[in-house]
Amino acid sequence: MSTYMNLKRCKNALFIVFLIFSSWSNAQLAVPFKERYKVNVKGDMTIIANSVLNRIDKKNSTNMPFNDKTFETLSNDEMDMEYIDIDTDKETFSSSSAALFLKNEESKKIIYAGLYWSATYKYESGYKKGDDKFVAFDKTREFFDQVLVKFPTLKEYKSIKGEIIFDGIKDKNLKEVAPYTVYADITPYVKELENPFGFYTVANIKATQGTLIGGSAAGWTIIFVYEDLSMTEKYISSYDGFAGASSEKVDINFKNFETQQEGDVVVKLACSALEGDFNVDGDLLMFSSSTNTSLSNVKTGTRKYSNFFDSSITIEDENFQYRIPDSKNTLGYDALITTLRNPNNSKIGNNAKDARISFKSSGDVFYMFFCALNIEIKPSKIQIEQPKENTKVVFEDKKFKLVDKTTNKEIIQKPSPQTIAENAFKPKVDETETSLKPEVKAVSKSKDKSAKPNTSSVPSPTDIVANTNSKHKEKEVAKTSPEAKVVTSSGTINLEKSENLFAQSNQKQKPVDTKLVSTTDFKKEEKKSNSPENSVNNSVKRLNNIDMPKGYYLVANVFNERVNAAKFMMRLRDSGLDPNYFTSPENNFIYVYLDFVNTRAEADALRESKLKNTYFEELWILIVNITE
């Protein structure tokens, strides 16, 4: 791009910033931040989030991730923005997903879930007329306080009505942009789930499409607070409101806690904001406390302190990948959770009783609407009842009892907190599982999308869930021998794969029946599948006419369920690998791959070397957009 074009873009951007900034300077805090939720709990908090607007052009649909984070990238007011809509439901006009996965999920209990959605929404759609004039194409503006949410393992959306925190159309200083924010407590819906872990899809969030002064942006965030008795005690508090960043900082004060008396003080911050631009600096997030009242700039491994809100969704120091689509540049929607860098307790120390999060901007215009703080605190004193001196132990009714010497009445002892915690983590025995023999055969002719996934780990060859219809029906668990395989029409695969690979990808898909068979049965099939011709067909496949760079992909697995794809990728990442994926528009299958090269020779070498001795499970080569 020429220097002249860059200067022109900067001039236009600065003009737009000036217009908004000048009107906003006198009304920076539209809705004061108030505490929404607070708890002291042995556990932690986390977030998931995604955007619902994306660029559209001749080469890319809105469902394709936008990853341009170069100096030359355009901002959202220079692009045609349209709804992301990842599902095939005709009742939704916008939809995107994000996954909630935690380690050791079996020991965690969700106690709070709060959903926020926010967007710029002056009218339904608009376009840019000239260099700096934005006009409406469709002036319609509908109600925006109701959305649809599809919870993990459920097939149908649930309608969620929220509380409007702010509507900019009613504010004279912001009516040209008209940002809004809505909140809904979805805790009851999450608590009634048999399994709260997996993909959450949020649909029908309203926003301005096309172009809008300052740019159009939209997205959603869910904060989760969970209990885990094996973790330290935390003070967790979340606030919401609505404020546009200006040169005058806005403070959010957190009180009524006390950090531990000694040791490292661990603090987590979570925030969401609208309209932070990647290429416009000047936005700051700052932290202070009672033990250090000086403001310190917050930064992460992906966010500069001088451009903190940069159109990204991050978890700690990484882009949050378990989203569909997983754009690295969200073009105006920000969400994050990060552990505060606090070397030697320099930002907040022991015995601290308050903390403050502040934000301001000297250049970029963004709107903060959600913020949360998580601090490891001094543990509550738990009184453990000790046996008194006037007690004695007697043997009665075939058991030992602790009785009072004076009254000879039995003293019922309360279990200690440690015993309670240990009992909470004891795995529950499934009676249906223990009643089945190891060599039992199970047939699964179709995958029930409502089945509850095994979220504690990726399924192993010795534990296969054959069928789960709903939380009202009993689980049928079939254990096979360690050498059992799955036989499909396209060959054999290990049962450790959580879904079926399929035959030639460029052919129309037919439902594939899978059968769990014993080792004896498998050997009969193995003779058929081990011929050179079949071996080549099973290890090399083709996929053409998709919007991906041509080349050779080292594919580890293929899925038709997003939940399973994300869990498989998480397992790979926990093993030190760097998986990626794409979705075929022809059949909506999700391909998880570990590397991408330009020549067949490179691909063959990587496959034979087990990805240079880093991946020892099945790999196959997918040839994309190459005809030979």
C-alpha cells in the first residue's frame, strides 16, 4: 500500500476519532460501574467469548477467521462488516461459539455464569458516502435485549432475555455510534446441565452491518465462577457499567477482602470492551492497591500496555483458540483474562484490603462494560471440633463409639474439611459399567449429538461410551479389550480417536456405521486393509475447492462435532504440540492438523518421522487444492 494511502487512512481515522472524542469528553462515564457478583470460594474464575461481526469480501466469508494483525490491516470502519453465522439454523441471523474446558473438570462445580453481549447499533445497515460521511441503508433498529444460547450437549437454543445496562441511542453524545450492553444471569441454565463443559453458541445479537462512523463491532462474553475444594480460597468480584475511555481515567474499586499474610499474592483480571482498534494506540489498563497506590500498566504476552484493547480475545498470554471462528483480529471486540504480573508483590502485597482497576485513552476510542477481579486471600478459619477430655471410647453394637463420660450418650463427630474434600473427589461408580463384561460387543450406528462428552479426558481404548440419549436415560458403557479397533468402510482406526475418520473427502459423504469388535474379528479385517493400495488410500486424501492455501496438511483427526475437535486440540496442546484446524464448507467436517508444507516429499518425510518424533499416533496427508 502506498505511503499516500496510508496517510489518507490515518487522516480519516484521526478525523473520526476527533469527532467521537470531542463529543465524549464531557460524558465519559455513562453508567457507573456497580458490583454485579461477589463471592469468597475455594475455586477460580474464567471466561469464554467471541465476536459476531466480521469482514466480508470476494475471497472470504464472515465465518472465516480474520487474522491480519499487520500495520497495513484495515480497521472495521474501512470494511464491510456482516454477521458471523456458523450454524445451519434458519432461525438465526448471527451466531458464534466458544468452548469452556478446564483441567480436572470432575472436581469443579459451576456456581455462577454471567452473559454479556454488546455492539454498536445505530441502525440495521449503513454505508460510507465520500471520505467521512456515513449514512443508513436500512434505518430499522429492533429490540436487542433478547438472544439465543445453545448450551453444551443440547440440540436446541434457549431464549435468553437480558437487562439493558446502557443504550447509546438515548445519549446525545453517543447516538451516532449507539453502542449498547446487555447482561443476563444464565447460572440456572448452566446448573441444570448434566455436563456444563463444552461449546456455548450465542446467536441473534443485533449490530449495524456494513459501515458505521468509528466502525461497527459486536460480541459476547461469559464469566464462569467455579468451586473446587482442592484449590486455595479466592475473593472474586465482577462489576459492570458503561464508560468510554478518554484522557480522564475511570476507576473500579474492589474492597472487603484481605490477602494472605505471607507468600506470593496471585491476582487475575478479566475485562470486556467494545471498539478497541488494533492499529490505534493510546488505550491503557492500570492497576493499584492499598499496598502500592501508584498506577501500574497492565500488559500480557499478546497485548502491549500502550495498546491494551487491540481487538483480540485472549486467555492469559495466548489468543483464545477454542472458538468458531477463532479470529486473532476481531475487528472491534475485546475480552481477556490474565494473571497480573506481580513480582515480589510489587503491585499488591500481603494484608492488602483493596485494589483498583483503572482505564483511560489518549488516542483510541473504546467502551468498557465488564471487569472482574480474582485475588487469592487469607483462608477462612474453619473450626474443627476436637474430642473433649470428658469423653471415652466404648465398643457397642459391633462398632466403636465416642461417648460422654457424664451422660454416656454418643457424641456424633462432624467430618473434617479434609475428609469432606476427599469424599467429594472420590469417583462415582457407574453400576451399568460394572455389570458389563470386558469383551462385550457394542454397535453404534449414528452419533447422538445430545450425548454427554467425556470431558475429563480424551476417550481411551478401554473406555468407550456407546450411547447417551439424554440426562433422563441411563448411560450404556461398553468396555472393550485394549487391542480393540474400529472398522469402517475406509479402513481401521484406533479407538483413541474420538470420532470417525471418513473416506475420500472430496466425495459426497454417506453415514458411516461403526462397530466395536474383538481382536479376533479385527485380524480378519486387517488382511483386507493392509494391501498397498488400501494403505495409500488410508494415509493420503484430497480436498479441493476450499478457501485454504494449497499444500500438504499433516492431519491428526477429523470431526463433525466442535466439542470433540476442541477437546482433541486441547489434549495436543497439553502435550506441547501446536494444532490448528479448518472446516470444510462441503460437509462441515473439522480437520485438525499439526503441520502444513508445500511439497509431497516434505509431507512424506514428516509423516515417516512421526512429526520429527513429537507425535506417535496416526497421521495422514491431506492434499488441498492441488490436482496431480
